[in-house]
Amino acid sequence: MTHTVRIIAIDNVTHDVKRIVAEKPEGYTFEPGQATEVAINKEGFKDEKRPFTFTSLPEDEHLELTIKMYEREGVTQEFDNLQTNDELLIGDSWGTISYKGPGYFIAGGAGVTPFIAILRKLEKDGKIEGNTLLYSNKKERDIILEIELRQMLGLKFVNTLTQEKNEQYFHGRIDKKFLQDHVKDFSKYFYVCGTMEMTEQILKTLKDLGVKEDQLVYEQ
């Protein structure tokens, strides 16, 4: 089912990521970590659907989406032109990323968005203890919601940059050595979200390190 929702607020999160707050249809439900198909309610864009994850909580009054704008990708560039009172078309919620228990969240870039709502919910419920976020970005300016995530996770928020050296952050990709250095318990759950290439590489590496399939949570 498609719902038409009005945009209430738009904020910049990073240089190329925006937070869009929209009306929530009556009776609309989702679980933290789930996504929906979103289109812009304008001629030429109504059928151009893109998947985005909710970063609000199910009990919140409004819907929140945290969206990365990609150059040379016409639809997300059009999202960059949206203003308050413009309308979005959203479908029903879907997705296989959901919280199973304490573990390691491994994200690349905008891949952190499914984890934002999950971590916010855990923080709200007083259950965030025992979780770690390993987060890879190209540069410091690409880190999404760094202040909020650090407040929630403290030293359990581990950042690495692949295209910039900065003494405040680790440098390099999340590879086998990085996982061996930062994962203290390979019997926990592992939540993985990033590009398809990154996700496949990390899942393979985790399995090589002895992690079983039923410990892995990722979009399938």
C-alpha cells in the first residue's frame, strides 16, 4: 500500500546526508532496522522508488529518514531539492535487519542507518550495554550522527577512516585484522550493513573467524 506523507522538517546531518521528518500515516507500523520504498510525489519521480531506512522509533509521532545524496544519481539529487511541505510516497515497511541480542554492529557509510533506530531503541529501554559499533567511512566529515552515537556507546563506538589519516580515528578498512583487534567475543551476534561488496567481504571474514550463520544479521 502506498501512503502520501507531507514533509515537516529537513536538516543537514553531514555534507551529503539529510534528515527528513514526515507525517506518519495512521496505523503505520515498522520495527527498528526496517526500511520502506520512498518516491517523491512530483511528476517524473512518482515511480522512481528508492529504499530508505527509518531512523525514528515506531512509537514516535512522525517518521524520520536519514538519506545520503549521491552525485550523478538523479533521484537522490532530487531529494536534495526537497522542501518543507513537499510530499513523499512511501510503501509498507520491510527488512530483515532486527535486533536479536547484544553484539557487534558493523557499518560502512550510510549502512549505519538501520542501526540508528535499533541503537536509539536500546538506549531508550536501557538495554544498550553489551553492544559495539564498528563504523567505516572515507573521511571524518562522512561520519553520520557521530556525537549522538558516541554519547550512546562511548568507547564502544569505534571509527575507522579509509581515505584520511586522523589521530582521533583508526585508519583502514574493516578487515580480518581489524575485527581480530576489536572483537572480544566472537560468540555474539554480528549485524552487518554497507555496500554489497563490503557486506559480502565482512560476512566471509566473520565466517572464516568462526562465526556461525545464525549469529549473522544482514539484509537478505
